[in-house]
Amino acid sequence: MDTKPFTIDGFLYAVPTPGTCPGTAQFEVISSPTDDPEDDTVFSCTTEEPRIAYALLTEIQPGDLLHVSGTLVQPSDTGEAAQLTVDALEVLAAAPARALQEMVLDRYGDYVVVFDADTDAVPVFTALGQWVGMAESPDAIGTLIEIHERVNGGDA
């Protein structure tokens, strides 16, 4: 696989998700060299920097304009997408208020949940970015957290 340093400015495309390990996150950035939507490119990104993962999972919203730098890995197969591993991130501009009204982040002690007006399901993860699970409804959040704490020894 071919790797090279890469920097882009683009908009956070969707709500970031916790990565496969604590302190990591996965997200997508949409960038376009022109104002024509046909020229848009969506970059699949990951980060292993805990401070960046924390910001993505708790502060940064879809629609925020970001400046990201990292290493772009070109896949060996032409059918696979390139992967950008981000090691530096800066928020250039916040999303318009409309996007912030559609989703709400809330804390439950050492846990963070994302309420989305379009669905009853509620993603739950620790404040450090460890994936806990998907509560089927807001009423199931407490049960999911209890199970996580029993399995993992108490603290998030």
C-alpha cells in the first residue's frame, strides 16, 4: 500500500463513531475543489489520537468545517476506498445552528449519549470514546450502562 502525507479542508459528513479501541474515532469528511456537488469527495477517516477522538465524539458536530492532516493510505485493490489516518485536526468554522438542533449530546456520569430526533435508538459510549452499545430507546440507556459496568468492573 502506498502512503503519503495529506491535508484537506472539508465538512464533517456525519456523526463520528467510536473506533475499535478506546481513545479512537471514525468519521467522514466531505471535500470539494469546486462548489459543484459532482466534485465532492468523501474521505473515510480514523484517528488514534485520544484528544482528537474525544473532541470528535463530544464537541464537533456534523457540518463543522475542519482542517485535517494525516497519512493517506491508498488501497492495493482499486475497489477499496482510501483511508486517512488523522493526527491533526482544527475546527475552521462551526456548523449552522440548524444542524445542532437535530442532535443532542448528553452525559450520564462517565457516559455520553447522542439523541437524534429522527430515531428512538440512542448510541452510548464512555466519555473516553469506548463504544458501549445502542440503546433501543431513551428508557433503555440506564439498563445498557448497568450491564456495561457489571461486565467491565464498575467504572467507565
